[in-house]
Amino acid sequence: MKLYKPLCKIGLALFFLAISLNCFSQRVGVKTNVLGWSTLSPNIGVEFRLSRHFTLNVEGLGNLVGQYYGRTHTAALMPEARYWFSARPQAGHFIGVMGAGCMYQWRLYDTYYLGDAVGAGLTYGYSFVLNKRWSLETTLGAGWLHLREKRYNEGDEIPQLANRSKDMFAPLKLGVTFVYLIK
């Protein structure tokens, strides 16, 4: 689909960047957010340990849901740099700086929304170690978000340029995530 091509290219570039960082990292975690799955948004993430206290986390999600009142097509990518307070890697409290990029195409009743959003913010979380390989992570993040969209009604012509733009403070991340440590 035309909507996903630019975001897929960015995601692929970040994936290869993350793979190249893997040769320097000592621990790699693969993760998925349970709250994302509860909204029918398949998601996956990878977290690389860069040093004793720093990690790089990259998460992506997609959504192709049809409901009786609307339809949703969404793709998002969220990179994050984290600082862990614990001396044990990827365990305990952490704070992070994150970015977010999203492309969406939504229909709610007879109104269509076609746009993108970018944002940046701060996150806080805690990782509960379950055993040597598994952990459960909780995360909350908020920050600045910029929306730009074409909004139109069914039967109207699609606008050439965005006719709605908005800057706001918003929640950017909410997660209950299972993490599997590979290394």
C-alpha cells in the first residue's frame, strides 16, 4: 500500500542500523507490547545494550482493522535511547528519550483522515526480571506531537494539501511488554 512505503523504508534503515550495533552490544532483547495486541496492532521491538547503563530500543507497529463504524490503517516507528539505573543490564527502573513517527489513514463513519504524526518525548519504565531470558516491562511516555492531515467527508474530493495541522502535548507510549533476551 502506498501509505506504508516511506515508513517501511525508514524502518528497514533503522533495522539495519540496529543490526550493525548488534556487533557492539552485549545483550539483545526481542519484545512485543501486549497492550498493542489488545488493540489489534501487531508490534515488535528490538533493544540493544550499548553499555552498562545505556540501551537503544526500536519498536514498530501496524494496524489494519475494519469495524462497522470505521476502518483504520496505521504504521508507526518509535526509536528510544534508555538509561538504566540498575547495575544489572535491562532490569529495574529506566528513563528514556524517544521519537515517534506515524502514518495513518482512518475512516470514522463518513469522515476520512489521511495524515502523519511526528513527536518526541520522555519515558519512564520498570523491567521485572522473570528469569534468565524473560522479563516483563512497563513503560509510560509523553511529549510533543505534531499532526498533519487531510480531513474530508465521503463523496468530497481528497484535498491536495493538508487542511488540518495541530501541535499538542500528548501521551506517546504506554506499554506492558514481554521481553526475551537473546544474548
